[in-house]
Amino acid sequence: MPFQLPTQDEKHRYVHDQFERIAAKYDLANDVISMGMHRLWKKQAVDILIGGPKGRLMSEQRRSGQYLDVCCGTGDLALSIARRLNPNGKVVGLDFSNKMLEVARARSQKSPPRSAISFEQGDAQELPFEKNTFDGAIISFGLRNLTHFDRGLTEMARVVKPGGLVVNLDLGKPSGALFEPAFKLYFRHFVPIVGAVLQNDKKAYTYLPESKSTYPDPDGISRLFEGAGLEQVQHIPLSSGSVALHLGVVQR
């Protein structure tokens, strides 16, 4: 039977259940699928989150800030942020999968960063935080898993202080006469094999490439950023456009 994406009504539960299943080996699978490149992409995203749009101005004030990692998964990005902060800084990682959070908390306890870090269970579309709580918020390969992309971005903008950044790292639109078809072939056929071999879960890793069909292209994500009230929206293509880094500034 051909793979079918979940309906909008089914998506929240469907995605939750699949992340509960694949949490234990999620990081290994990410390393294999991206050939380790996801670590570099995330470093670039963190540089911008803390250092500003050009990724350079990592002042002590920025290093003392509070940052939110939405759809934090196993916590690798949240821990990366925390390790860049000074002891006055704080990071909160939020995810709806308890199994993912168990892995994140265990990683944090095994190698605690200098700054404070905590992990909370919650819905990215209804963030359990007050307005203007954080100095910046980031979501990495999680926006496409939300039922309502616009609601997730609007919530991130709501909880970030004026002048702070909202950053999204996710799939992009590969370019190049040779690279684009090669990427599509790799993504559609190799990724499910990785899921079957490493996770014994081909279905979850078939969802990954298929979900791209309902996820906006980079221009569409830029429009969603603007619709969430974010200013100075930028799209930075990575790896020949196969990954898109977006950022926007919360209105002052």
C-alpha cells in the first residue's frame, strides 16, 4: 500500500507517536542521514541566535540571555546553546515527546553545561510561557511537524522580547541541475532505508521525505515569518539550498 501522510486532524498524534518510537537512536540516524552535516547547520543557527543576524556579536549580555529551543527533541541543540552561554544564561528546551525529553535530560546530566538548562513537555503551538520571556527562540527540523506552521511561529514571536530573534532551521529547496534530482533521489529512497536498518521503523523515516510535500518552500517560510509579525526576515540557504535557515527580528 502506498504511504499516506496523516490528515491535519491526525497529524499531531501521528507525529507524537512516531517520535516516541524513534527517540533512542534518533541522533545516530540524524548523523547517518545528514552525513554529520546537521551538526554544522545547527552551529550556524546557534551562532545567529546568540550573535545576531551576522552571527558575530556574542556580547556578554547575549551570553547571559534566556533562550528557547522549540521541538528540542533529544536536546542536542539546546545543549549547544547552553555551552555557548555564561553561567548567568539559561536555556529551556520544549518538546511534546516524553521519550525524546528523557534522552535530552540524560544527556544534560551526563555532561552539564555552565549555564542553566531545563527541559519541559509542551505544545509548540501553545507555548506555556509569558510574553517577552526569552531573548531568542529557535526551532530546528521541527516546524514542518506542526499542524499549523503559522501558529508555531506566532507563538515563538510572542514569547521573545522585542529586538530578539526567531530562528528556523529546516528543509529547503535544493538547487543545481545535478544536485537537485540527486538530493530528491537520496532523500526519498535512502532515508527510509536508514529508518528500517537503524530504527526498525521504515514508516517513520518514510514520513520524513514525504512531509516535505506539505511544507512551504523558503519563500513561503519567509512569508510566514512576516505574517507572524517578524521584521528583517532573512533566508540563508545551506548545502546548496537543501537546508534553509530563516531568521526574523521581533518588533520593538
